[in-house]
Amino acid sequence: LRNCLLVLSVVLVGCEALFRVPLKRFGKTPEIKDFSNHLTNFKVQKANSILTGTVSLSNYMNAQYYGEISLGTPGQKFRVIFDTGSSNLWIPSQQCSFFNLACWTHRTYKNKKSSTYTPNGTEISLGYVSGSLTGFLSTDTLELGGLTITNQTFVEAVKEPGLAFVFGKFDGILGLAYPAISVNNVLPPVQNMALQNLAKPIFSFYLNRNADDERGGELILGGIDHNLIQEETLNYIPVNKKAYWQFTMDSVSVDKIESACSGTCQAVADTGTSLIIGPTKDVDAILSKIPGVSTFFGISTVDCDAVDSLPPIVFRINGQDYTLEGKDYIMKMTAFFSSACVVGITGMDLPMIQWILGDVFLGKFYSVYDAENNQVGLAKLK
């Protein structure tokens, strides 16, 4: 697998100072058996995280997009997932137990090597199906995309349970959601940036869905790169609960027939989840309208030769239609030395949030997260 690389740059677009964090993804086509294992763990733990307010990490095993940050002085580099579905920054600590295999397979933060480190020491425990992830809070200088943020408090993890953490491709997580879901009320990075060098608490994502292109896209801090979007299509959706990036969705239709989310429903834009997730009955109704779908152990596949003829799925949000063609919602994987085409939509019944719009959806559009005006923007890419 290729390492996640970063090229730092700062550009001016109009009157906005934009700080760019290039994203990369790992080049290997995922295997369907690994996807199945991660999907099972994800469903259990995601439901638990929403019920308890804890941070779930299992969904990150399928995430494709990674970027690089540095902590401390001099900077120590880490690969992280930039996640709009959580609010804390989490990095493995050098103080991991000798028997914690996850720290053997990832970069670890060495606070004694940083001249800007400030101890905190507050202990934190996050619950997972495989056990408890434990760590403590520390404060240091964070750098990403050419932007320097002083006094950023984050979690130094010392125990990571289960093999999923051992084999995860990322070192840590940088949460981009609201402070309301931050563990121990730690000030999230975006809000800390806005108090310092970032002009506005706004960031945006371009996710490159071209599997043949090693460039994964960009996280853009401070505003919007208008050169990437069709300006007239930019539609802002009010956030109705300042915790996740949550909003009201009008309906979901397949081949022009309304099939789900009748009478509106709640949705979340989540860059830390690769799939689109909806209520089981709604997803079943959608899958029933896609010709040739076969479902085994919760994974739905289609004939790869039929992808171009699959019906469009339309998500209507704030009066605007967002259309996914077959090539947009199908994920190509390997299975026993051959290809498998997996439908990137799965069913899961959550107590408060009905739909999670992950990378399968967000990759088709340019997405904007505006904490100043509490709104999510979606636009068509050029």
C-alpha cells in the first residue's frame, strides 16, 4: 500500500485565504471478505456510538481518504482521517503498553520530544465492542495544510483494543463535527483554528472518486475553492442540530419513483463513513428496484457488466435533487481473484439519525461545512 502523502500549500482565492490539505488513498482494491468483516463491526459500533455519545472508530476501516498532520515542535507527522462524524483529535501515544500491538504498527506521538508540549493528564476511556480504548489528554501545536494551531488538546491513546486497530491504515482521527459531541468537552480543532489563524470556521471537501487517480482530493480550510464547483448549483442546507452535521432530507427516489424517506427524514454528512446508510426497510425498498441485486450476509452485489445500465438514485435535499448514477453508488472490489461490484448502500436502524451520507454520496459533490452560519453546502463539481 502506498503511504498517505501530503503536499502543503496556502492559496488565495478571491478574498479568502484557503489552507489546503491534499488527500490520498491507499491504492489496493479492497477485498470483499475484509469489507464484510468491517461492515459487521461497523454496524454494531456505530449504533452504540450514537446511543451513548462515544466515538466509534470501526467505520474508518473502510474509509478511503487520508491526509497528513503534524503535532509538536519539531513536528511529528501522522496519517489521519478527517472525520465530520466526530469532534476529537486522537493519536497513538509512545506511552502505549508494550503488549499493545496497534502501537507497534503505527506512528506514535512522543511528547518528551516536543518543546511546545503541555501536559494535561486527564484520563479518557472510549467503549468499543472489542473493549475499551484508553488514553489521556495532552496539549501541543497542531499543523495541517500550512496552518499552525497552538494549544490544541488531543487524546494520546495508550490502549487500542482488537486487531482492527492493529491493521488500520491510519494513525489517528481528526474530528470536524461540533463541540457538543466532543469527549470531555475538548475544543475541537476547527473551532480552535477559528480562534487563531483561520478567517472563518468553514471547511470543504473535494473527494476524488476516480480509482485510477492516486490523488484522493482535498480538505480545504477557511472557505470554498470556487474553481472546483459549478457555482450556480451551490445549495446550502440548514443544520438542525449542532452536534453532527445533521439536516433534513426530503426524499429518496429510484428511477423517478419515491422509494424511501417519505415525508422527510434526518441525515448526516459523514466523511468518516465510506457508505450510504439508511433504515433497513428503506434500503430494502431501494435495493428491490435495482435489477440483478444479490444480497449475502448484508452485502449487496450486482453484475459488473450491468453497472452502466443501473437506475439513478435521487436524494432530494432542501428542494434540490442530488443524483447518483450506477457508477457512483457501486464500489468495485476483489473476490477470489475476480471482481465484485458492491452496492454502496446498506441498512442499519439508528435511534436518532436515519441516514448517514458517507463518501459514496459525498464523492459525487463538493461539500461545504459552515460552522459560522450552521449550514452544509453541496455543489456539483466542474
